[in-house]
Amino acid sequence: MSGRLFARLDMLNSGETPSGRADMRNLGNGHSIPPSPLKLFGQAKKRINDIFKEIGEYIHESDTFMQTTHENAADLVTAEDAEKVKGFKEKVDGITEVLARDHMKVAFFGRTSNGKSTVINAMLRDKILPSGIGHTTNCFLQVEGTDSNEAVLLTEDSDKPKSINDIKQLAHALSNMKLNSNKCIRILWPKEKCRLLKEDVILVDSPGIDVSPDLDEWIDEHCLDADVFVLVANAESTLMQTEKNFFHKVSSKLSKPNIFVLQNRWDISAIEEDIDEVRKQHMERNIQFLGKELNVVKPEDAETRVFFVSAREALVSRLHEDKGTPTPTGALQEGFQVRLFEFANFERTFEECISKSAVKTKFELHTERGKNINYNLRTVMEDVHHRSINRRDEQSKIFEQKSEELDIMEKQTKLLTAEIKEKIKDMVDDVERKVACALNEEIRRLAIIVDEFDRPFQPDPFMLNDYKKALQEYCSKSLSENLQTHHSADLNKSVYAARQNIIERLSSLLNEASKAQYSSIPKRDFELTYRLDCRNLCAEFREDIEFRFSFGPTALMQRFLFPMKKQHYLAEGGSGIPRQPVVTDVSQSRDSEILVAMMTTFASVTSRTTVGAMVFMGMVAKAAGWRVIAVSGALYGLLYFYERLTWTNKAKERAFKRQYVEYSSSKLRLIVDLTSSNCSHQVKQELASTFAQLSQQVEVSKQNLQSEIKEIQKDIDQMKDIASKSKTLRNKADWLDSELNSFQLQYLQHEV
Ligand code: GDP
């Protein structure tokens, strides 16, 4: 008997039954109870499911983020990036689905009637599977847990659950309904009734490997996802080649499968002799088979995979134990406790093995995939983060530049506005001055213009009127033309230069678009207009072309009494003294007018009285003698006749023109200020309108710049949000990776 067995017997002697030990975990009486090894799988499954749930949520969050970012900033997240993340979502959904269904699977193989069904029933502590002598199991029977209270059957050909009572009919080799040996019937057994099923273990019974022709198909369909294989051998005979062949095939398809060998029917040891020798022989052959032939376990560990049990005894004793009735005498052979213990020990070892193996096979790959998805997602988030940070920095620089530009623009606009306004004012004053000078100059040259007027002169009032009109028109035209020709060119040039200067100065504040927009506006050439209308201006002009003797008494009196230099023509309908100098100074002029009036009255009075003339003549004759008087009189008469004869049309024309020049000059002088201010107003309007147009363009440019800055700010804010969110998501990937690492460390870093 091996040391292992002695140890077990010691335990039995202490009153602890193997089955009792298996139930110890459920007592909950405050004692330290070793947890079921199967719990490892449950815990790992829960943990990995939780982690994948988190990964799923994380990917969902990332997917939403990528979609939104792609819609708002396609250069940061391309459609491919967004699709990539969506792809991860599908992968994780697939893994989560598989994980939820993952379980531990144990498959029982062996020759017909070796007791496979009995072993499963004993493990499940219930007679679930049909058993009996001969070829009892016709097809694969998979026992799995259900949350329902009712046990049902599910066949591959229908989704409709069948009654558990049909099991014999369907699966028993002796039944009339023949099922193909590689078909599988699923038995859904209430989890509440069985601990193994509760812990997610699935047990698969198979038809005897000695009767089935197609082992490859079996393996492919039922064994590739099995975590543990149990070879139920018969203690009465040695391992057969058929059994060995099957496991050779299994180990060729799976790397190092976990195989247990149950030497069943060991109750014969109670009646057989030399049983130790038999046991030793079985053990050696099994060690040879597992450790050397299959090489699925180290030879020194192979012993731990071989158990000598009696499934029948285990089943009987457990059924009675669960019912609380004593096992009838005769059902258990002598030394049954050791076999029961061996069975319980097998279960314990099996549970540890299947749990660890299932955790590794079921979750290792998923963990790796999860890590891979996490890594890829992290890379995506890292890229998005970098791109958003770069764009944020670029945009921030542009923001600063534009803000500075705007600031400069505002300051420059203020400065230029003041400067240009000042310039316009200077320009306007200058134009006013220049126009006044030009007009005065032209007034001075008016006599030449009038002289140049060449049209036959007729003193006849009707003809004279026409002549006057034509002269007025000619003067207006010539004056305007002279002003345009001699002075406007320079003025227009300086106005043009001033306008260009305004355009240049303000254009520097415009952006290219506004510049183009402004230059596309058609511009007219500026031309000063003077509006000199001599007809209106000289409408009151009345010429005086009546003959008047220069040495007449009135004329002489005026000549000697008013020798003033400055004079102007008073065209008062010929009632006054024509062509005589008159004081232009206002006060002097008023005094002179009074004197002239007095003297004229006096002269006219004296000239009309013969008495006066006689008196005057007598006085002269008395003083100079009659001869002198006669000669003087003759000379005087000759002079009179001379003047009378020379008072021709030509002389009248000259007098008319001189009077007109004097009159219109005086009138034109009166409108010098008005005309020059009118011209300056035109210039002011021209420059102010150019300035206003450009200022408006500057305002538009400013507004455009402001909205650009606003947009940039919006973009920066968006980039900040994206950067922060992508960083959070990247960190979440790190956190999930650490979760997966800790899962690996806790559940996957051990040898099975
Ligand atoms: P399977 O064909 O491998 O599933 O074998 P079964 O479980 O149907 O068992 C065949 C027969 O062997 C049944 O009559 C069982 O009662 C019997 N049997 C199973 N295990 C034992 C055992 O440990 N000892 C004895 N004496 N009989 C057993």
C-alpha cells in the first residue's frame, strides 16, 4: 500500500469520510473550510467577464468618441480609424459572448461497460445516465447545468426540449431508436441539485471506444474543447490497445491533454488474492502509458493521475448518504472506505486539474486578445492625443498671431484715422487756398478774355442784349476752361496723390480678400468743377455807352474834386457819372458818394443857368481879355467835336467791355470764397468717401479677423476636449491592461 493511501486511511480513522470531506466546504460553521478548486474557474470566469465588460464599455465609449471626433475633425480621426475601433467592438462582443458560455469540460472514455456512466452518476450523486451491463451508451451524452428546476433533454436535430424520461429511449444502445454514435444529447440538469454543475462543469459520456469505428470524428467533434479526459478502465483487465490508440489520437491533436485513469471496479479487490500485485502492475502500466508513451505528464507525476476506485460503491453510498439512509449490507465490499476515499481523492485532484486547465485554455487566449485589442486601442488613442495636442499648439500659435494682428489693426486704424483726417483737412484747406488764388488770377485776366471776345458790336439795345448774353456765356466758358487747364491739373493730381496715399495706408490694414474686393470696385477719376455762371452773376449789369464830353463842366468838376486812384464802375442806369473814379474804401466811398451827389446837383444847377455861365464868362473876359476867350472857346469847341467824332462803335465797344470787366470782376471777387470752398468741399467729399469706403473694408477685415479668431478659439477648445478625452481613454487602456496583467498573474501563471 502506498504512503498516499496510508495518509488517506489516517484521515478516515479520524472519522472523516471522503464524501464528508467533499461536503465540508458547504458547512459554513465557522471552521476553516478549504474552498473547492472549481471555484478558481468560477472566480476567474467572473473576473475575466468583468474585465471584458469593462473593455466592452471602454470600447463603446471609444467608438462613440471616435465617431464624434471623426464627424467634427476628420483630419484627427479618419474614417479608417473609426472603423478600426468599431472592429474592436465587434471582436470584444464576440469574446464576451464566448466567455459567458465558457465552462469546464470533462470527457469520459473507455471500453463498453467499464463503468463510465456509473462514474459520472457517482460524481453527480444521482442516477442521471443510463447504465447497465453490455453496450449501454449509444451516443455522446453531455450533462450540463441549467438554472431551471426541471431537467430536460436537447437533441441536435431539434431545439425543442424533451423529457428526461426519454433518455433511455434515445441514448440506450438497446433502444429501438438508433442514434449515430457521434451525435450528442444534451442533458440539462438543475444546477441546484449538483455542485459540479453549479460550478460550470460539463460531463460528457461516450459510447465505448471498442465499438466505435470513427474515433477521429469523435475527437474533432467532442474532444477538442475538453479540459480533462478520464479513461475509465477495468481493474479486472489491463489497458487494451483500443483504449491506448484512442488517447494516442487525442494527444496527437491536443498538446499535452490532461488524462486521468480510473481503474474502476476495484471492489473486486475485496475478493481477489494478490491484489497488491495486481494494483502494482496496473500502476506501472499506467505510468508507462501516461508518462512515457503519451508523454502527457512527467513519469514521476503519472502516479497522481491513476486511481483505483469502485464507481458503483461510490454511487450507492452517496445516494444513501444523500437520502440519509444507511447503505444496505452487501452493497459495499470489504475495504470500501479506502475506495470511497480514492474516489473522493480522484474528484479533488480532477477538480484542481480541470479548474486550472480550463482557466488556462479558456481564458489565456482571450486575455491575450484583450491585451492586444487594448494595446491597439491605446495606440489609436495615443495617436489621436498627439494629433490633437499638435493641432492645439498650432492653432494656439495662429490664435496669438491673429490676436496680435487684430490688436495692431485696431491701433493702426485709430492712428491712421486721425492722421488721414488731419491730412484731408490740410488738403481741403490747401485746395481752398489754391482755388481762391487761381480764381483771383483768372479775374485779373478777365480783361484779356473779354478783349478776345470777337463779335460785331451794335449799340442798338436789342442787339446789345444778345451781344451781352454771348459775352457772358463766353466769359463763363473761358473762365472755367482756363481754371481747368491752368490750375485743375495740379489740384486733381494732388487730390489723386492724396487719395492714393489714403488707399495705400489703409490697404496695409486689409487682408488679401478685402484688398481684392476693394480693388474690384470701379473708381471714377476725380475732376474739380467750378460752376462759374457769369450770366447769373452779371444779370444786373447795365452798360453806359452814351457820349459824354470829357471837358464838360460836370466832368471837370468831378476830375478836380475826386482825384482818387481806385475806382469802380457804378452801373446805376446811367444816372450817375460814368467812367469816373470812385473811392473803394467803404467809409471813404460813402463820403465820396455824398460829395459827388452834392457836386453833381451843384454842377447841373450851374450848367443849366445862363446867368451862371454869363457871370463866369464875364469874370474870365475881365481877367484874360476877349481874344483869349475866343481862342479858348474855339479850342474847346474843336475838342468837343473831336471827341464827338471819335465816339464810334469801336469806342463804344471798348467802353462796354471795360465796364463789363469792371462789373463782372467785382462780382466774381464776391464769389471767390464760395467757389473755393465749394471746390474744397468736392475734394473733401472725394477723399472722405475714399476714406469711408476703405474704413468700411478695414472694418470688414477686422470683423473677418475677429470671426477667424473666434473659430480658432473654438477649434482650440475642441482640441483640448479631444486631447483630454483621448488621454483619459488612453489611460483607461493602461488600467485595463493592468487588470488583464493582474488576471494573468493570479490565474494563468501556474503550471497545470
Ligand atoms: P459504461 O458502458 O462504461 O457506461 O458502463 P456502465 O456505467 O453502464 O456500467 C456497466 C455495468 O458495470 C453496470 O451494471 C454497472 O453497475 C457496473 N459497474 C460500474 N461500475 C462498477 C464497479 O465499480 N464495480 C462493479 N462491480 N460494477 C460496476
